[in-house]
Amino acid sequence: MKDRIKETEVRAFSDIKAVVGQREALEALRIKYLGRKGEIAELFKGISSVATEDKAEVGRLLNELKVSVTSAIEGSLLSSSNKTLSSKNRIDVTLPGIPARLGKLHPITQTIDRISDIFIGLGFRVVEGPEIETEHYNFEALNIPLEHPSRDAFDTFYLESLGGKNLLRSHTSPVQARFMEKNKPPFSIIVPGKVYRPDATDASHSFMFHQVEGLCVGKEIHFSDLKGCLETFAKEMFGSSTKMRLRPSFFPFTEPSAEVDISCIICGGAAGEKRCSVCGGKGWLEILGAGMVNPKVFEKVGYDPRKLTGFAFGMGVERIAMLKYGINDIRMFYENDERFLRQF
């Protein structure tokens, strides 16, 4: 029996070697030697006639034969496949590859970075704070008590899981209050970040958007300092020919307060009867609100309003980006449309 096993092994390897690379011939040899009625299967049937003391060794030799023949046939088939691939589907490594398209910063991020760079150049530093706020920091610390009518426009999304007294901040001004509690003047800071308000979504409104708010506190800080700071920002952001004007307004946390307009970036502030599509013929575009810090806000954080003054301002990042890039729908920033984003 051992002689038959050795003879079959020699013959099988000889046959396989003779047809290397020939898939059909190798498949025929697989059936001949490894099939259900193949030669190795017939040898397994003969174990019953082997002496009892030799059965274990014969069984081991047959298993080794089956494994070696299987490996030889599979190796020859693999060699055949590789040869076919290398000859028919060869890759020319000298050809240039397909370049990967690099991503870019989102236009909102680009705008925040540009705003931050301008104010950093004016001596401000960037600080951040939590998006989940308490009623105290979001309202009371900013001179917006519960009964104040302006609070209706700022009431936002309350979080019942946190006791109903916490909410998603409606502006980044709470960070200013937190910063003043822990730092002594003089200082100049800007606070970029997401804010949330109960606005219906349309072309110019969103329940979530971005703000950059600024605060400068010290001795002998005047309204003229605020005007000069914002005028520099407007010219750096929209061009050196940009004009700026201030209109009286009201904010609970500043007094006096003003709305800040710039000359239209399309018609240059001289639209007249042309009915500019951006400013509607008015010649001016509102970009932010500002004012001198209300003394009551200083009292809330432990500052002496008789010794300190300061100014604050706040702008919507989407508003700035829409004006700068001529975008007419705020929703485009959030739709993840690559056709839109690739332009920036």
C-alpha cells in the first residue's frame, strides 16, 4: 500500500508539472486525482485491507498525499492566473496617477477666520464658551430680566433634561459675562460660535446660525473708539472704499446703542433709482449692532461702572458671508451641496 501511495504521488506531480499554466488540463488532473472517484479516493477505500498495525501510518500518508496534490494544483492555477493578469492587464506605472481633490474650509469657517484675523490685528483675542447656557448668563447678566419685552426675541430652545432652566444660547454675549467675572480689565475679546433662536427658516433666517461678538473694557473707552474699530473692520472686510454709518437703536446690554451700516458693495451707496438688487436702492446694508456697555451689565459682573467703560458689538457670520460673496439664500450654507461649496 505504501508503494502505491508513493507511486501515485510521483505520477501526480509529474502530470501537474507537465501542464503548468493550462487551466483545463489542471482541472482534469484535479478530477483524476482528487475527485470523488479519483485515484486518491480509491486508495482511501483500500485502507480496510491494510494490517491493523499499519492503518494509522497509511492513513497519515494518504492525508499528506491529498494535501500536497491539492496545493500543487492550486499553486499551478494561481501561477496561471497571475501570468494572464500580468500579460493582459499590466499597469503602466509611468503614467501619472489620478490626483486626489483637496478639501477646503467651509465658507462660514473662512468668514469666521477672516473676521478673527482682522480683530486680532486690532489687539483683540479670541475666547469661546458653552453652547448650553443658564438663564442667568443668557438673560439676567445681560440686563434682560424675565419681564423685559426684548426677551421674547431671544427665548430659545430649553432643555428639560437639565431641569428646564438651561437652554441653547441665543447669542454669544453670555461668554462675555463669564469672561468679565473671571478677568480684570483692560481687555479686548471677540467670541465666535453657534447660536440658536426660534426663527422660521427662510432665505434670510435660520434657527441656528453663527455670531462673532466683541467686547472692549478699560478706562477711558469712548464711543469714538467703537466707531474707529468698526470702521477699520468694515474697510478690511469689504474694501478700502467702504463707507460706514451709525443709526440709533436699542439693545438691553448697551447704552447708547447703534445699528451699523456699510455702503452697498454692489452700487457703492449710490443706487438712486437703479434699484440695486442687493440694497434695494437704499445704498446701505446693515451688518451689525453695537454700543457702549450698559452700566447695569458691569454691576452684574462686579465691575465699578464709575471707573470703567467699554463697548460691545455683534454680527451674524452668515450675514457677512452673504454680503461679501453675493449669496442670496442662507440655507445654501447648510445643504452640503458640493456645487456651492467648491466655489469657495
